[in-house]
Amino acid sequence: MVIRILLRTLRLSVIPMILFLTALHLPAQDWKTIKTFQPAQTLHCIRFANDDVGYTVSSLYNGSNYNIHKTTDGGDTWTDQSSGYTATRFKDISIISEDTVLMCGNYGLVIRTFDGGGHWMADTVSPAGDHFFGICFVGHTGYVCGNSGAIYKTTDLGDNWTQVAPPFITAIEEIYFLDEDYGFICGLNFIYYTENGGATWLEPETFPGATANWWLRQFSFVDDSLGYVCGDIGQVYMTTDRGRNWEYLPNTGTQESLQAMIALDPFRLFACGFSGTVIQSFDGGEYWSTMTANSSQNFYSIDFTPGETGFICSHTGEVLRFDWPFSGINHYSEEKALTIYPNPATDRLYFNAKITSRYREVDLYNTSGQHMGIYHVNESLDISGLLPGAYILVFSGGGASPDRLFFVKQ
């Protein structure tokens, strides 16, 4: 509880971001389908190396082996690549660079490319043929995990692999490392962490798991201390101390299985899952809102490019993209010392003297870019009539360049 209060205090005193707006759009859906691969195929993972180059991988059981797809223009067009396998599920992707990519899949397979997918090399890492579910690299050191407690480690970018003993024999859904030695595994209502590359595994001091029947699916860390994990029945947990303690975040607003999540910074979180579910938080997970998508399929993976374009892949071969309603985004500048408080707020939002002396007007938008009103800049703003959710204030007038701040209405 003390950790949570300290983090909340930090959020109230630091504005998440300032957005510089050059164009506003009103999308019909937050997430739009930009590609549907044919024949229909289950896309398990999507990852981007930079703003342009990304990969997604699928399962194919219909005789085709073009189950890897690559874009070099930010998702506008895709080229098909062959893994060499037609009846193998490839579950996860680790991108070292736009040309060096590794994927893991069924039957103990890890495939690698060093030329952007021109050639894929296959290695049977698990002699027992364990199905792999997760892969993670930090530099040349990488790990894969899978069923029956399978964990394997490489220190030479996949040329050689050694088996790592698990804490107990069970399916391991996800593996995630902060550095070469410090990492995490999760699965059926468990989290373990290691400080020595898997030589030993430790249980968190606190982890308020839901029940023994629900899976945890994916980790995402903002830095070495602050991280999240999502899972079934809308579960999201947070750690602020490098995974030694975890706190349940109860307000996701969904009971759907959350298959993947990503934390862009300490404030902005996104998660996706079954039945077309996408949720977002702008206050580090205290409050979540539902995003719209023009698909009701199960979503399995989410990623954002360095330029913060979002991508999701689905059970039926769809790729969806999210473009912020702003053409440029810059993060909060401490030099400007622009403060709104409290944040989150319930009835009234207050502005500090830097804002009231610098600007005359403030425009209110929701995060889809819809204009909600324009107001004179006074010391405070009445927000009691707004629905709960995330909003953007656009300050202008007075000769200063426009500035934008996020806030959350509870």
C-alpha cells in the first residue's frame, strides 16, 4: 500500500506528457483493420523493429507455408515469407534489429534470420520437442520457455542452447528479462523471478493471484523497477520493486482474457485480448477505459513503434493499427513547469500560475480527437459533467505556442 501511495503521489505531481498538435482526425474506430491475410490464419505475435519494419507470424494448417509476414512501410503493405513449416505454430518473436529476428514455436523449434527474412534457419532447441510459447533476448543472451517447464538459454544469439532448470514442472507461458541475468516467468497463476540467469528461481514476497485456474500471459516493464503483467479474466498486476512484490489492479473493466499488454511509460498502458477487447490507461493502471476496434476477433499481440503507432494482430489474420489523433507527440518538459491537479480528478481541475499567466483559452478533447468544448483559462475547470475516461487539454492564446496535457476524469 505504501508503494502504491508513493507512486500515486508521483503521478499527481508530474504531468504524463505534452502533445504538440499539427492535425486532428476523428477516427470511426480507435483501432482500424489495415490488413487481413488470406487464407485465414491465427496471427500469434506482432513486433516492430522501428517505425517502418515489423513482423507478424501465424499458424497455418492448410498446406501453405507463408506464415511470416513483414512490412517495411509501417504496415501499409506486407510481404509473405516462408518459415519452411506448414503445421507448426510459431508463438513469439524477438527482434534484435530490422534484419536479425528470432521466433519460437512448437516441437522445440527456434528459427532465425540475419538478413531480414531472406533466409530462415531452423534449430531444434528442445530434443524432447517441447512446444515453446515465449522468447526474449537482451543483447546476444536469450531465453525460450514452453510446456513441461521447458526453459533454454543462449549467450551467442542462438548458435548454442543450454537447458535451464525451472522452479517446478509446469507450462511456462511467458519469459521476460530486464538484463542478461534478471528475469521473470509466469503461467497458471504464478510468477517467479531470477537474479542469476535461471540458476535459481524466487517467488515474489507478495502476489495476490486470482485463482489457480487462470493464466498470466505477458509482462511489460517501463524500467528496471516498474512493470506489469496481464492475464485471463481481465487481470493486470503491477510491481514497483523489480518484481519482488505485485499488486492487483482491479479496474480494467473487463472479464475477457487479456493476452498481451505494453507500457509506453509510467502512465500510458495498453492491453488487448479476446472478443476484440482493447483497454487503455493514462494513469498507470488505476483507471482503464475501453477502446474501439472494427473487429470482434480474439486479439493475441500488441506492439507500438518508437514513434508510437500501435499494432494488434488477431485470431483470423487481421492486423489493426492505432494512430494517435495527433501528428506529433512530445513528452512533458519539466522546464515549462505546467501543472494540472489533481490528476485523476473528479469534479474540478486546477491550473497552476504558469498556465494561467501564459494562456487565454483551453480546448478539451477526448483521446479519439473529438472536440468537447473551449473554455477561458481561469484557475480551475469544471469537469463534473464529463464521463469517466482520459482527456486532453489544449492550451493556446497569449502568444505562447500551444501545449497539451492529459488528465483522467474518474
